Amino acid sequence: MNHVQDNQKKPHDWHRADVIAALHKRGWSVAALARAHKLGESTVRSALDKPYPKSERLIAEAIGVAPETIWPERFAERNFTPTLRSC
């Protein structure tokens, strides 16, 4: 059997403050990003707290990284495919 060792760290989603800071470093605010894409600010802001693929893509594009880089836990859950193993 293969076991994940306890000392191996799983990647974690960025903290919402880090996402906002990364946007600001690139000259964006959540409100400006929403206006640029003709969306409501709450639509874009929702991706900071819960899965919202369209807004995640917009934020990641503005920062210049893949959405999976910012939210690896969300993508792991979305792409999880259970497999059956015989014991």
C-alpha cells in the first residue's frame, strides 16, 4: 500500500488577501476587473470565497497565473475521480 507521508505538504489555496494584493500589484481592483468584463462586483468577488469558475479565470488572467495556481484545493476537488482498489 502507498501512504502519503505526513511530512508531504499539500498545496493550499491562496488567502483572499493575497489574491487581492496580487490584483493590486497588477493594477487591478475587484471592482475594476468586474467593470472591465461587464460583470457585477459581487460576481467577481464571490470567487475569493467559494468556487466560481468564470470569476476564477478572470482573476487568474489579471494576475497572470493559472487558476489552479491560486486555488489548487478547489481544482483538486473538481478533478477528483474516485477509483476502486482491491484490498
